[in-house]
Amino acid sequence: MSGASMREFMQNAVESLSEEDFERFRDELVERKQEPRVRLNRVEKKPRREVVKVMINTFLEDEAFEVTKELLEKISKGYG
């Protein structure tokens, strides 16, 4: 998948989350133990587009794409 496609997937995925799921996504992002880590002050009360930008700047595109998929899977399993 190209960089533009990955960014588009991440943006669309985050935009499609309910407010509750977006909060869970953000919480899971901050609570990840793997390095590099995202600090709460970088994503707290930030719009969805900004959270995606922070992820891309922190992880670079390929890893940000994988982290997005990981977090989406994690929050969806929380309802199972």
C-alpha cells in the first residue's frame, strides 16, 4: 500500500470511530508499552486529524499504519 493510501486508511478509520471509540483509541495509543511512545499531552483533546499526524510523525507511515490496525482491533475486541 502506498504512503498516501496508508494515510487515507488511517484518517478514514479514525474519522469513522464514534466519540467513545475515538477516546478508547487515543487511550490505547497512549498506553502502548512499545517504543516509541506517544505522550498524552500530544493527543489529549486534539482533533482526529491531528492524532493521525502525531502517529505518522512518531512512528513513520508504515509503522503508524500497523499501530492503527492494532489499536482498531484492540478496541473492537473490547466489545466482544
